[in-house]
Amino acid sequence: MYTIFYDSYKLEDQSYIGYGILCDGLVIADITTDRPKLGRLVSLCNVKRLSCLHLYDVVEDFLYLISS
């Protein structure tokens, strides 16, 4: 099961909250600051029962889409 987690990060003396994904011990941290968008991705991963093996590719595609 996929879940969202958050942590505080610092970049050039600016603090922010970054959200990441946890799945069966796999952690991808600081993916985005947009929790609602990441929430939709996590929900879709859970509904489709995405294998954790594909998570890095899915996150890469997600980042490309939100940056376009």
C-alpha cells in the first residue's frame, strides 16, 4: 500500500514542506510540495495496485507532467 509522508527541507535558507511516497519499505522523499496532486497519484497507485518496482518510473512521469 502506498502512503504519503512529509518532512521539512531547506533550500537556500528557505524552509519548505516536501511530500514523498512510502511503499513496502521503499521511500521516495521530497517529490513535490503539492500534497493534493501527490495524493491523487498515491490513490491511483493504490487503486491500480501498482508494483513498487514501477514506482520510480511513475514518479518520473508525474514530475514531468506537473512541470509541463
